[in-house]
Amino acid sequence: MSEERMTERSNQLKERIIGLFSCSTIVEQLNLVDTLQHLSVDHHFHEQIDSTLRSTHAGEFNSSSIHNVALRFRILRQQGFWVSPGI
């Protein structure tokens, strides 16, 4: 493949991932952020991740799953948001 074609394909994939940020639940969005971080491609989606985390931090979060609570806590703390450990 030519470099031009690879760049075009990369941009298409980025647009598809940006579309995933309109997931219906906070948990889905947090899982998407976590996956992007694990793949080390989160730097391509800085604006979307920041927006998602700001709304997650400001909004109400109710979950009975310890995994979801821990994921939210870790991601927010990792990105510099203050989250009480008692929550």
C-alpha cells in the first residue's frame, strides 16, 4: 500500500473511533478510553477523552459493579482528576 492510502485508511479509522465516543452509557465510554490507553493510541483522541472524563467526573455515577467503579476511579485519577477514595 502506498503511504497516501495508509494515511487515508488511518484517518477513516480515527473517524470511526471518534464516533464510538457517542456510546450510550458512561461505562461503555470508560471502557473505550481504557482500551485506547492500553493500545497506546489515546494521544490521537485527546479532545474526546478529555470531554468524556469531564462529563464523567461532573456527573452522577451509580454502579453496583466493583469493576466499573474501580475503572472510573483509576482513569480519572490517572488523568489528574480528583476523586474521593471513599466514593
